Amino acid sequence: MRIVLDAMGSDTHPKPEIKAAVEAARLWGDKILLTGPEHILLPKLDEMGTTKDEVEVIHAPEVLEMTDKPAATARGKAMNSMAIGMELVKEGKADAFVTAGNTGGAMANALFRLGRIRGVKRPAVSPILPVLGGHAVILDVGANADCKPIFLLQFAIMGTIYAEKVLGKSSPRVGLLSNGEEPGKGNMLVKETFPLLETAGINFIGNVEPKEVYAGEADVVVTDGFSGNVFIKTSEAVARFMIDIIRDEIKASPISSVGGLLAKPAFRRVGLILDPSEYGAAPLLGVDGLVFIGHGRSDAKALVSAIRIARQAVSNRLLEATREAIQRRLANVSRKEEA
């Protein structure tokens, strides 16, 4: 299996990428392709005693910075590390691409280099969310701030396939994020999307509020990129806030400190559940190639997890299944929308 890792993506690149590439190559026994400037990467790999059978550097002299405008630099910096990596996927020289770089840059490069799956209107960033009793896929969380009902319908279908292929969910339950459970609740986008999901041939369970999401009542949560981004960032902030509050209260008195020591194994398990590095990266569903986007703060552990998720997607033929589902379930809907 050939996974490409963008060496220049994370906030502290390329140190975590190099460490992750070496660890992943030795963990799974497959060569990792690392894209970035050779003069930076090769000496560091030599210092680690890495062989070309473990990690191969693909020269990419240009780097996308966080301050770069995505659409312009996708063309203006044609030799950037994202573009070179995605080109390998397009040419069939690699199976999937992983980056911890700018989401907008990844989106622009993916659309420019790989294009969309035929019939897909908009790709969606689709992270895995820890919920009671397991995990849920939520999409979109930032690729599309403004959406139409047809976009959310496609997100639901792509999310269903991802939940089936990567999370192993049989007939995943699909919920539409809203401010009320009852049909008819929500803004115009939610109201117009609801009947489309009812007739999409998926296991649509209706509207879900955030409390239902975290109660584990849905396997796939569908929303527009603006609401999804606010939802996911608020969730991360509240989780961090609660951990900090509990830590401070445990230290507030000798008695609670003793209780904290006894509960330490449980807190450690909770920390693992909430740790984003356990899930690695989110797929950019809808582009015609497997692209995974991690957080800019990703360390080597998170990037190894991202490579693991990418490997699962390749093994379970996620891209092929998504293409088939879009063609099978959306042909009539797309024609009506265009008419």
C-alpha cells in the first residue's frame, strides 16, 4: 500500500511528519512517500538511519503557508508539497494522500489536481466524533460555509459509505443537525433537505439536536460547513474546558486529590477517547481520490493515526464505493436539480 504524507503540512513541519513516516513504515511494512524539499528532508531521514525501502522522498520545492490564498496558490505554487502528493494519487502511483496543512489549501489542490467524483456538487470534510458508545461521522465541518439541499443530500450519502467502510457500521443511522427533533424544525436549508433525505435510500432517522449526537443516536450527522465548523470547535472547547475544571477541582483539597489519584486510570481512558490524535485526520469526501486532512497541531502520533485511517479507506475500497453510491443513488436527483 502506498500512502503519501505531506512533509510540510503541520504547524511544526517537518519534524512530526518525518517521525510519523518512519514509524508508519516500520509498523505496517509499507513504504511511505514523503513530499517536500529534498534538501530539508533527506538529511533528517539519514540522521534517523532510514532506508529508501521505508521512506521515499518525492521532491516538492514549494510550500503552502497558512497565509497563502488557497485557490491562487494551488495554481501559482504548482510544485507545492500538497500538489505533488495529490498528483501521485491521480497518476496511480499512490493510494491515498495525508496532510496536516491548511484545509483550504488541501481543498483547492484536490479540486485542481483530482477533481470531483462525477455527480458530486461539493466535497465535504468529514471528521470522526467520539460519542456515547462509539463514534459518529459529521459532515461538513468547514469546506462549504454556504450549502444547498442537494449538497447535504450528497453529504449524507457519502457519510453513509464512509461509516460503513471505515467505521464498520451496518446501515448507519443518518441524522440532520437542527434546533429541534420534530420535522419542520430548522432553517430553510434544513426544511428543504429533510424530504430529500427521506427518499434517498439511506437510514435517515430525522432531525437531531447536539444532545442526540453525543448520546450516540446517529452514526452520520449532516450539516452545512458553517454550522458544522461551529459545532465541532465548540465541542472541542467544551471538552478542554471540562478537563481543566475537573483538574483544578481535584487539586482544590487533600481529600479530592486522593480521590483524583484513585480515579486516575478512568481519567486516562477519558483522555484517550477525547484525544483528537486517536482519530488522526478527516477525509475530504467527494474528490476523485483519497485525501485526508489532519489538524495543524498534529504530532507524530496523530499523523500515524491519520495514515492508519487512510490505509483502512484503501483496504475497504472507500473511493470505489463512494463513486458507485453517487452514481446509483443520485443520478435522478442530480438531473432534476439541474433541470
